[in-house]
Amino acid sequence: MTSLRPAARQNAAGWAPALVPNVTAWRPALARGVLPRHDPVRDADLLLLPERVVVLHGRAGAVLARCDGSRTVAGIVAELSAEYPGAPVAAEVPDFLAGLRKEGWLT
Amino acid sequence: MTTVAPPWALLAELTHACPLRCGYCSNPVELVGRSAELTTEQWAGVFAQAGALGVVHTHLSGGEPLLRRDLPDLVAAADAAGLYTQLVTSGVGLGERRLAGLVESGLRSVQLSVQHADPAVAERIAGARSFAAKERAARLIREAGLPLGLNAVLHRGNLDALDELIRLAVAWGADRLELAHTQYHGWALRNRAALLPTPGQVERARSTIARWRERLGDYLELVWVAPDLLDATAKPCMGGWGRISLTVAPDGTVLPCPAAGSLPGLDPPNVREHQLGVIWRESKAFNAFRGESWMPDPCRGCALRATDHGGCRCQAYALTGDPARTDPACRHAPDHHVVRDLVHDLVGGPRRLAYAYREAPREAPQAQREVPRDLRRGIRDLQREEGP
Ligand code: SF4
Ligand code: SF4
């Protein structure tokens, strides 16, 4: 099944509480049909979807580049914290990822 | 002139040929013949130029793009140019091997048209046997793991059956269902009297959608493209003329909008003669209604101009004879009375559901052979094609 409808989307109202016990095990990966791309013309990181183009700002591209299904959220946070010392990685990245999951772009 | 921002999307109309004959088809009345179509190499060139220009997304459309035997090569060329490829298809001809070949070439997603959830009604609307093929195509697309969007053009003959359409989309495993009211361009204009829904239908449909949205949440994305004539609201023209996207017609004509070929004096450029980048930035056609300087009153001072871009140029031309007028669909337009009268006449007219079909090799089922009543234009053509 394509992950444009990951489990989290199937119960829109209840997804957040259901996510909590799982969150440490979650290894984010881009959903099927979601394509990350660097746009050389605009010098921007993009997510391409069937009917949509999402322009990623700041370091969002660097975050998503690590969403390959092999790293946990904690693992991603640890890598990014090492790479960008002083950035509010631990405070922002988990919410950012959860938001993308809710959109259906990450599974 | 200020620098022109690059386009995001390319609508590639690979062919006008189509096994279906939908009465609401907005492709031109005069279709491009197969022999005038761009070759594989020419399309590959178009995709490469589009990618270099900043396009990241292409809809491979038609007509029926599956009728291009070289479709896998075209998908591969678009993919190599960095474009996200979406196939827009009737599903007729999308078998397992064909789909596998396309996926292998880099196809990312599919948008499948549906006319109605009832097979017999659907085939009457499409003017061709097609329902079983669509059902199979939907299943194969899901099995291939590709995102599946369904699109249904809405009109008087299916607007009361939205519940069934939505259930069909769920049953077929769609991620998205686009419910788009008919745009009265090209062939559809001929069938306006048979297609235009009643205000009551539209109102009921709106509450149906609201109910389903609540019920489905994010499970199925329901997109509603409003009926501009009945809503007295101008439709946002493709995100703005020459702003977001461009269309390449089967013969290489480049248009700011798929219907713009009908506009007088537009003199649209062709990829056989010019580079896409030059066309996008410099051609007269792409600059004709770009931005806001062309806008007449009341658009010029209207807060909504950044949203709807003054509405549809093709409709302004069709209804007033001048493409630079405010779209008469808009309740503020000086010509809005034209639309009011039209809706009044058509909605009050007889409720025949009969369409004029494009000529096709197939015999139409018996029920299609009525002549639509009240068609202001084209009545003679209809009689020629349908017989009284
Ligand atoms: S001019 Fe009209 S038909 Fe053309 S893109 Fe704009 S809204 Fe659509
Ligand atoms: S006046 Fe022009 S800009 Fe304002 S709503 Fe109407 S069409 Fe849109």
C-alpha cells in the first residue's frame, strides 16, 4: 500500500496520542510517490508529490535526507546536533517530522 | 521588464487522440491529427528544455497519452530531465505490462478519470465502453504501489451521484479524488445546455462533500473545483497567466493555458521554432495577460486579483468577444449579466441529458442519439453528427 496514506492518516483525529508509544521506534522514510529533489534553477530543496511541490526552507532538506527508514528520530536528532552545533535540533526536528507524517509525506 | 520567475509545471498534451468521447471535453473542437504530433525526440527536447527552465513537474496528458506507443521513452526522457511524471489517463489500454514498463521508465503517479460510479451511465457520458478498463487500471496502479488520483468532471448528469463517486474512490483505493466542474471550453461549449447543473444540484453537492470530508478526514483528499458560472465567482486562472505552468499541445504549440488556442491574435509560439525558455520569458502570447498591468476595471482595484488573477481569459473571450475583459463569471464584472441570463435560460430549459459526441469509430448506444435542446451555437453541427 502506498504510504501516501500511512497509518497515522487513517485516523486523523486520534493520531497524536497513538503515536506516542511508538515514537521511539519510528524510522521515518519518505512515502511512496514523494520525491526529494534539489532544484538547481531556484537553488532550493524540494519535495515533489503527485499534485504538489513543497519548497523546503532552511535545513529541512538536510533533515529529510536522513529519512531513509534506517534511522530513528533520536538517531536523526543526534546526527544533526553533531553537524549543526547550537541549532535547536532536539526541540524542533521531532515536531517537524511528526508534521510531515501527518501530511502523509513520511511513513 | 522585470525578470520572469521560472515555471513549475508542464502540461504535456502528447496526443489529442482518445478512445473516449466525453461530452465535456475541453480540448479544441478541431483536434491535432496524429501526423502533426511531435516526435519522440522532439518531446524529449521539450522535457530537457523544461527541466533547464525550472519545471519540476509534468502531467503527461492528452487525449489519451497511452495511445503514444513511445510513452515509456517519453516518461524516461521527462524523468531524466528531472521532472516528476504523472500520467493522466482514461485507463483504457493500461494493462499490467504497459504499466510495468512505464514504472520502470520512471513514472511516479497516475491520475485516472472516472465519469460516474454506475458503469452504464459512465459509459454513456464517456461515449465509449471504458468502465471495466478503468477498474482494472485502478487495481493495477495500486498493486504497483503508485499514488492514485481519480478525477471526475462534474455536470448535470453526475452531480447527484457524488456519494457513489466518493464510495468508488474509496473502494478503488484512491489517495485523492478531484471533483472539477466542467469548464466550458472547446468541445464542452457545445454541450453547455446538457452539462450545466442547476443551483440546487450544486448546493446539495456541496453539503455532500462537506459531510464526506468530515467522515473521511485525511483518508481521502477531496478536491472540489467550483462551478464558476453558478457561483458568480471567477476561477483562478492556472495560478496566473504565464506564472506557474505552461502547456505544450500535441503539435508543439506552447500555450499559457490549455484552452488559450482559441484566443484571437494570440499567435502562440511553437517548440519547433523557439526554445521553451525564450517562449516563456519573451513571447507575446506569454506576456499578453501576465501580471496585472493588462487588467481592466474592476479587477485593477480589486482585492481578489492576486487570488483569481482576474479570472479566465478564454471565458472572457467566449462570452464577450474580448479576452481582456473581466471574466463575466465574476459578479463584479460589467458583463456579468451575460452569465446570469445564460444560467437562467439553461437551468430553466428542458432537462435533457444528451451530449454531442465527437465523431468516433464506434456506434453510440441508443440513448445517446438525441439532439440536445437549446444549443445556441453548433446546432447544425450537432444535427449533422447525431441525426435528429
Ligand atoms: S484562461 Fe481560463 S481556461 Fe485558460 S487557464 Fe485560465 S482559467 Fe483556465
Ligand atoms: S473583479 Fe476581477 S479580480 Fe475582482 S473578483 Fe472579479 S474577476 Fe476577480
